Amino acid sequence: MMRPTFAGFTTAQFGMSTAMNSLNITGQNISNISTVGYTRQAADQISMNLTNPNGAYSIGFGALTTSTSQLRDPYLDIRFRTEIASVGENEVIYNTLTDLESIFDEFAKVGVQEALTDLMSSFQDYSSNVNSAEFQEMIKASSDSLVKLINEYTNQLDTVRSDTVDGLTDVDIPNVNDILSRIGELTQSIETTAVIASTPLELLDQRNLLIDELASYLPIKVTYVATDVQPGVTIDRLHIELVNTEGENYTLVDGPVAGSFNTYTDEDTGDQIITYTAGIGENMLTGTGISVLNNALEKLNAANTSLEAINQAISDNAGDTKAVATLLNEKLDYLSYRDGLLEQINAFLPIEVTDTGNDTVSIAFTPMTLNTDGSVKDPIAIDLTTGDDVFTLDTDGSLLLSGANIMDELTSGELTFSSGSIKGSLDMLNSYGDAVSQKGLRYYEAQLDEFAITIAEVFNQMNNVGDPVYVKTASGAIAYELAYEPILDGAGDPVLDETGRPMYYDEEYEAQTGTPAVPVWATDPVTGAGLVNDDGTAQQATRTTLVYEPLLDDDGNIVYVMDGDDIALDQYGNRIYYTDATATDFSGTEPTPMAKDLFSFDPADPSGTLRIAENWKTGLYTVSASQYEGAASGANDNILNFIGALEGSHAFETYMPDHEGGALLSGFTGSFYDYFTNIATTVGLETKTTYQSLENYIILVADIADSKSSVSGVNLDEEGMNLIQYQSAYSAAARLMTTLDEALETLLNMGRVGR
Amino acid sequence: MSISRIGTNQILKNYQTGLNKSWLQSQTDMIAVMSGKKFQNISEDPATAARAFQLRKQYVANDDYINNVEEVASHIDTAASSALQVNQILEQVESDMLKALNDPTGEGGRDAIASAIEQLQEAVVASANAKFGDKFLFGGENVSFAPFELRDDATGVRDDDGNFITQKSLYFTNDGVNYYSVSDPDPLVQSALKEFADAEVFIDMGFGLEYSGTDSIPNSDNLVSNSVIDMSTSGLDMLGFGVSDDGTPTNIVDLMGQFVTELKNGLRSETGDTDTLTSTFGHFQDAKNDLLNYTTTLGTRGTFLNTTLTRLEENKFTLNEKIVATVNVDTAEAITNYSWSQFAYNQALKIGNTILTQSFIDYMR
């Protein structure tokens, strides 16, 4: 077959067209040079050759742009996303550690170390001046600054903790969920566009950028699975999985379906917990998703194939599980023919019913099938003998399956992560810092607590020596203790005797002789029951003598005997207080010496509540200068002991909490100063190490970014050359056309030759 | 990894990263120059920081020791000068006593001598009750109550009117409540006085405060005494206490009292017996020698404290040198570093200018 005369024109036209396409793509590349995430594009060009089978020669028909494609290396994407997760993790840890370092680093600021040396100097000064009150006060003042600094450091640690929690729960997790949902939406658009036209490259760029961002938060695995979306239409469906430490993966994104993360604080352990709720359809499992599902269920009811009908059918066949399973599947299958309702439901709840024998069927969910430990979640087994409904609607309208909330079934347990910034935050918040885990906030909280506990215990023990100290009455005598409650009237006010003094029960509840001005009946202080005399008559309460009056402080309040921070109680539960009775006229309880503690703290938060003991503060006792009773005024042996305790070594040990096994977490033997220096240098070392790994990962990621850029980045030099190349190609194709025109002109003018 | 091509944006990004690093470096170097410190945070050099913290602690502790030594040295010096004062008084007493011995019959003269010695007894007690600051120097462990009191004790000797002659005797107290005669022969009193005299008030002067035993909390019973210095000065040791084998007091004030009584007794009897007086005078001279020895001991303690002070001050200097070497920058080096990083940053800026403007497109016609 001969080649058509005008075929060359078409070739020229194709040539111009492909050159113009390439010029346009070059223009697109140049104009997007500053677009973040833009991937260099190139025309996919082929040479057309409609081969002539009979011809002796074969000339093509020019070039054709078949499509536009991106220049991208998937391997580099995978590497980038793996390494960026490590950058994210180390960055969060580094940032938190810098916050911690600014608390503990006393290289350039005055802090606990100086407070400790001040305290030591106060003791040293006091040791040669034990009879001077001003040196006593200096010790108190130094101790006060020390505990205030410890409190301050604890507050700052709390702030770092709450900032980290806020960063995780209010910023990171919502951000990740937003990214997941945007990836889902973009995928929806990409798939829709891909079905009706060509692949939308710019949307792919946007999605890749989001996936890169997601990868800095979590360790993910991105795959593309060939999926039939319509007969004859296959697309590569995006599939993103969370790679958890157990090696079991959670599907984060499957095509347009994306799940979401949740976070909460475990009330028992205080751990920050992250769980994942699988996506179950076009809408995520949000309020909207649930309402769409419920609408579908309502339509089921309207279609006269109600849940009740299904439940009834199951109930009718109770005892024959195989039949029930078949029936249930049939019913569900049948629904798929009615308005696509089952498909709607399955989009949310892909379920499969299996006969498990023993009068039960099990219903398995496919989107979310993993437990916390990564094992496959057991299907819900439904016991058919109970007659309970299989499906019910909860009061809030959500679907319950045989008593189990679908939401709960779709939500994972606590997740652990192998890398990413979320892991960094969790490590800093939850880790105790044992041999295998990151030294996070808890490690330093425990260290501060241990410091507070040790200094309080050591100093308290050392001060509870020497002369005993008693609560004194106004006259300076030792105040005795009483456990007698004043008799209260119905309104809770003390009942007064004829002289206006409060009346008290005596120790044995003996009947009072004589008649009180106001008869008061004795009651058992524990049961409240009225007491009776031997003859069965009601027993009257006894008024004590004046010496049993309670000791009042300057404000007129009763001074109670304290047991730690609580009022001490006697065997009946009565509060014990001091009396102004003296030893000679009081034959009751021997007074107990006051505890001469220097520090107090609440065991629930030792470092946050470490205080100068109230009674020391108010001056009821002082630092015990001698450990011996009746020592002379200049005896300072116990001050030497305090100096020895400040200089000497103590064993500081922190332990894992009981729910984590209670094993030894850290042990340090040294002075208070050394211990605190050790905390500070530990933070310093951790910060330095983390900074070094962060630097390494950043360099690695920068290298990979360079490699990515070498494939996908726009280079202006190159595009400039492309401009010249494609412009020349265009000119050449145009020249071909004019040349052909000239050739044709020659041909057409042939007739005139010789005329 | 070898890269055959690179995107324009990546070139810019890499340039920015490099420029940023260069800027940060110049800032770090500038801060080093301004602060004079090698590093600002522990994490920049944890090992050196840990060393610096230890040196700081030692420096502050050394200052504490210096304060303690100075305090104790002042205490001992004051005690020594009080003891010298007592010595001078005793010289006077000795000469008065010699006068009395050499002129045993002159009644008026001996009467005057007796009352002069009684006054000097008061002076000795006043010196023994001297204070340093608000502390009594010679109470031993007791610093709050005047340790000595001179009381008129009745003797077994009657005067011409038949009244008992009183003798000024010395009493010691450790608590301001219980007073003990320093010459009470009762073994219980003597052992109590010995305990008071031996009581020690230890001060930490950087000899490495040490406790024996394994208790984590220090207990005075286990204090290793040669790891500390005793600052107590006991007036009982200075003036003497107890009685010698023949029942004579060894305390110098009581000996003076006894001498006065004997003198008065001699006046009344007019026997002119000087044997007893001579014997008492002998005991007095022994006690006076003991007191001189005590004064010398105080001097030795003072010398030792001065040596210790010198050592501690040398330590302070050494520690300061160490701290400077550990923490502070070498200024010349720091400024050179800063200039260099400034220069590097300026060069980086210049390079940027060429990177940013040039591309093939600039050369296209």
C-alpha cells in the first residue's frame, strides 16, 4: 500500500502537537518550581507506526503524547518515610529533654545544688555557734529555700508533662486524624477521576505530601493494591498500614476509607493511652457514620425485613445453630438485593456469620480484628439459647450486636509504636526509664521524689533525738493529752454546765453523782446508743473537772494531738487533744513527746509537697544540736551528724510501680549533692545523645531528600534546555510542514511545466 | 550516594541548611566569648559539667572549712589571751604569797595580803568566765552559762568572835542549775567534773568527717575523732580540779582560798606557823605551772589552726584555678573561633548570592 500523499502533514502536525505538549509540561514544571511536594512531570511520548504489512518499507506517522507521568522513585519514598519517623520520634524526645534540661541544668543558674551547699554552710556555721538563735534560723531559711526549689522543679516537671500531653492529645492526634481523613478524601477524588479520565497527578502530589507528613508521626507501610472498581476498570488502591511493634498491622487507610486515633489517660496507671478505631466506610466512624448506619437500619425496618424479623427468625430456629447461621446469612444476602441496603451496612460492618456449634453462632468483623497484643480478635459468639436479640439499638441510637457495642468492637486496645513522633511523646510520658526504655518524665519525677523522701527521712530521723519536746500549757507546764470528746447537743454545739464550761464524758462513762443543771444522757461514743446504769435507768454523762479543759491556742482553737497530718484518735475514735492539766492534778494519759520532724511530705506526691515541718516552722522545737538527752548548751555532736549526713553517702533507689512489677529502676549511692548532680548530668547526657541521633537522622533524611529531588525535583537549567529543545522540535515540525508544502507545490505545479 | 542531577529547590534548601548551621555556629561562638564559659548547657559537655559541679561543691565546702578554722582560731586565741591574763594575775598572787611567807608575824600586812589575794581570786574567776561573742570560753561544752562561781564556804576554823571563818571556794556548773565544788573529794562529783572537763565540741575542718560503722545515718557515738577538731576550752582544765593525795585542792582558786584561810588562821593563833602556808604555796606553784602548760597547749592549738588555714587557703586557690581551667574559655581562642565562624558565615552569604542568581535560563537568548 502506498503511503498517502498528505500523511506527511499529519506527521508534521503530530510533531508540532507533541512538541507543544512537551513545552506545556515544561511550563508546568517551571511554574511549579516553588510548589511544595510537586513532582517533575514528563510527557509519555510514542512513535506512531501504522505498519504496512505489504510494503517494502515502513515509515512511521510521527509522534504522539499518550499521557503525562511523574518522575518518582517509590523505593526512595519508602526509605524517606521510614527515616522521617525516626526524625519525628527523636525530635519530640529532644524537645522534651531540652525542657527538662532547662529545669535541672544548674550550670548557669542558682538552684538545688547551691541550696544544698547553703544548707551545709548553715550547719557548718551553726556547729561552732549552737547557742545562737540566728544560726538556727539560717538553717531553717536554707532548708526552706531547698524545699521550695524542689517544689518548683516538680511544678516545672508537671508543666512539661501537661504541655506534652496537650501536644499529643490536642495537636498531634487531631492532626493525624485530619491527615488520615484528608488522605481518604483525596483518594476518593483520585479514584473517581481515574475511572472517568486520567490519573490526576497534582492530587497524587498532595496525597504523597500528606503521607510523608503522616510518616513523621507513625511508622507506616504504604502499598498499592490492584483493585477492580468497575467492570474492566482496575486502579491501584492506596493501602496504608500502621506497623506496630508486635509486627501486626492495622489498616489506617484503605482506598477512601480511613480510621482515626483516640487518646485518653488510664486512671489506674496514669498512662497516656492511644487506641485506633478502624474506618468503616465512606464516612469514618463518627457521629455521621453512625447516623448513616442507623438510617440504613431504619430503612431495613421500613422494608419489612426488620431487625425484629431477623431476630424472630433466629429465635424460631433456636437450637439449630446451623440453620440459624444459614438463615442469618440468607437474610443478610437477601437484603443486598433490596435497595443495596446490605451493601450500605456492609460498607460499615462487613460481617460473616458462622455456625460454631453448641447452640452458638459467631459474627466476625473484618475491618478491625486485632487485639492490643496484635492477636486476632475473637469473633463475637452469640448464644442462641438465651433468646436474646442478636441486633439491638442502644439508647443513643448506636447499633449493638448481642450486647456488644459495635464502636467498641471496632476499637483496638492500647497501641504501641516502633517509631514516629507519637512514640516519642508516649515514651516521654509513659516510660519509667528502666534498662530498655527511654528515660522520660516519670524517670525524673521519680528521681525528684526519691530525693525529697530521702532528705526528709534522713533529716527527720536525725532530728528525733536529744531532749524530748512536749506541747506546753500557758503556764509552761507539759500539756497532758485527753481523748474525751465534749458532749455535744443536737446542733453539734458543746453542752455547757451551770458555770458555762463545756461538759465531757469521763473515761469509764460513770454515772455522775448529783444532778447537773442540764441533764445530759451518756451515749456510747461509737454506736451512739444510750448507756444505762445497772438498775436499767438512763446513765447521765459526767462532767469533768476544770483541769480537763482543752488547751487553746492563741486563736482560741483546741490544740489537738497530731498523728502526721491527721488528728490522733483514741480507741473509740475520739479526737485526742491537749489539756491545760498539769502532771500533778492529772492522772490520765502520759504525754507523748512531739515528733521533731524537720520536713513533711505527702507520700502521694513527695517532691511536690515537701515542706518544712509546721511545728519546726512555728518554733515548737529546733534542730537538735545534740543526740543526747540533757546535753550542755554548747554540745554540737548532732550538728556534726547533720554535716556528716550532708557530706556522706545515701542509697537512693527508685522502683517501678507495682502494676509494672515493682522492680528496681535506678540505684545511686552518694551524697545529696552528688545525687542531684547525677540527675542533671543524666538529663544532659540523654539530651546530648538524642541530639546526636537526631542530627544523624536529619542528615540521612536530607540525603534521601536529595536523592528524591534528583529524581523528582525541577531543575531550571534542565527546563531551560527543554524549552530550547521542544521549541526547536516545534520549529522543525513546522519546517517539515512548509517543506512538504513546498514539495506539494512542486508537485502541483508539474502540469504547468513546459506549458 | 552519588547524585547525577539535583532539583533547583533542593540546591536552595541545602544552601539554607548550610547557612543556618553557619549562623548557629557563629552565635554559639559569640555566646562563648560573651559569657566567658566553654559551654552554656550540661548537654554540650556532660562530663566536664559533672566535673565542674564537683569542683564548685569542693570550693564552697573549702570556704566553709576556712570559716570554721577562723572561728575556732579566734576562739582559741581569745582563750589563750584570757589564760595569759590569769597567768599575770597569778604572778601578782605569787608575789603576795611570798611576802606573806617572808613576813609571817606582821598582822596588818598579812591581813592586807589576805584581802588582796581574795580580790585576785575574783579576778581569776572573772577571766575564767570570759566570753567570746555570746559564748562563755571556758565552760567546755557549756557556752550559755557562766561556768564558775565564787562562793563563801564556811570552814571549820572560828575567828576571834567564835564565828566560822569563810573561805572563797570555786564552783563549776554545766547547766546553770547544778553547781559543783571543784575541790569536792566525793568521787561521784570528781567523775562528773572529769566528764565536763573532757567534753569535746568537734568542728569539721575538712579532714574528711568520718563515722565508723555501717549506719547510713551518722551517730555521734561512731564519730572518728581525728577526722575533726575539738574547739572546746575547759576552765576546769585551766584552773585544775579535784584534790591531791594529801587532800589539798589542785584547783588554783581554791588553793588561793586555802592560803587566805591559813593566813587568817595564822593571824588569829599568832603562832606564826609558816609550814602549812609553805606547803600550800608549793601546791599553788605546781598549779600555776599546770596553768602555764595549759596556756602553752592553747598556743600549740592556735599554731596548728594557722597551718590548717594556710593549707585551706592554698586549696582555695588551687580549686579556683581548676574551676577556671574546666569551665572558662581561653579568651584568645574563643575570639579567634568567633572571628572564624563570622568569616565563614559571611563567605556563605556571598556564595548564596551567586547560587540564587544563576541558571541556564539567564544565558538563553
